[in-house]
Amino acid sequence: MHKIITLLFMLLASSLYGDESVCYGTTSKGRLENGVQLPMSGENFTNYSMVGVLSGRTYVHSKVRDIVTATYKSLEVSMPNRVYKYAETGHKEGGSLYPHKTHQNGLSVDFMVPVKNEAGISVHLPTNPLNKFGYDIEFDSKGHYDEYTIDYEAMAAHIVSLHKEAQKAGVKIWRVIFDPKLQKYLLATKQGDYLKRNINFSKKRSWVRHDEHYHVDFIVSCKKL
């Protein structure tokens, strides 16, 4: 009877979540099978653009989806009253995601920086066609833009939680790309020591600044392209 119940549970899980994704190649030259779309929103997070969602630019590897959603759930407890926003990830079948140079095999996720307004309240960074869905925003050397300030504590908590949830799933974080000149503020947070010990941050500025968002690459065993 126990075996029958277990089999039924597995069949139900399969019908709900589908087959596990399979990644090929690398983040900069790869593809994806059975890609899954991130949830559009939750209690403490939302997507960067319905245009991006509907045009299929928010697909990831199933393991990455599980890590991202579990992270948001854990942040409901560890960082209440904070809100988060994810950005572009990739196509359902992977491949080139213009204008990104990576995001090709379901293991890359962009997250918009969490911010606070002038009243110190956690709010979503505005992302719309006029600012290229947030990617055209430029923060100053300390993390200020108009009435918004990067919430480094919320950002640090998010990255730490991503790392812990990835460990639970048997996945690693390869790197986090974030503006090197702003990293000192992130590493000065309460979670700074944990980040220094466990996260590989970009040391040089990328081809785009990565100040309004941070790029996270995960490591999952992929097949050769």
C-alpha cells in the first residue's frame, strides 16, 4: 500500500510540475529542454514586465525555478515587509536572449535590486518600456536613483537565501555579477561575512554596469551541446 501511495504521489507531482529540465552547453552557448517559467508573482515578489513574461523571456531550468521560489518563501519569514522583483532569465528552449551574452541554458537569472523609497519603505524599482524595463536605470556611486536607494540588507539576505536553498537542492552558485564599485556596501551588511565566504562576486565591471540588477549563474550538471 505504501508503494502505491508513493507511486501516486510521484505521478501527481509529475503532472503538476512536468519533467525535470535538461540543460546543454554553457550559459553563453547552450540550450534547454523542458524549461519552466517562473511564477509571475507571489506574496513578496513580482516579475519585471508582463511583456517579458508573455514574450517568453522568464524561463529557467526546473531546479533553478525551485530554488528561486523557495528563496522568496524563506524571505517572507526572514525579511518581512521587503519586496523583490526578478527580471530576465531565458527562453523555454534556451539559446540567445538578445541583448544578453549569457542566459542560454536556463541557469542564469537577473534580479532587480531591492530598493527603499524616501520614507524608508521597501518598494519595487519601476520597470517599464521607457527605462528599458529597468535595465536603463543608473544608480549613483552609493546606490541612489531619484527617490530610490538600494536596500543592501534586503539584497544580501536574498543572495544568502539563494545560496542556502541551492545547497539544499544539491546545486551551486557559480557567480554573482554586480557592479564592483557598489559591492563594498553589500559586503558591509549583516550578512556580509557570509557573502565573502560563500559567494564568488565579479571583480571587474561587465560589458554593462549591473548596478540596477544583479546577475546570478547557477551550476547544474549539463549535457554537451
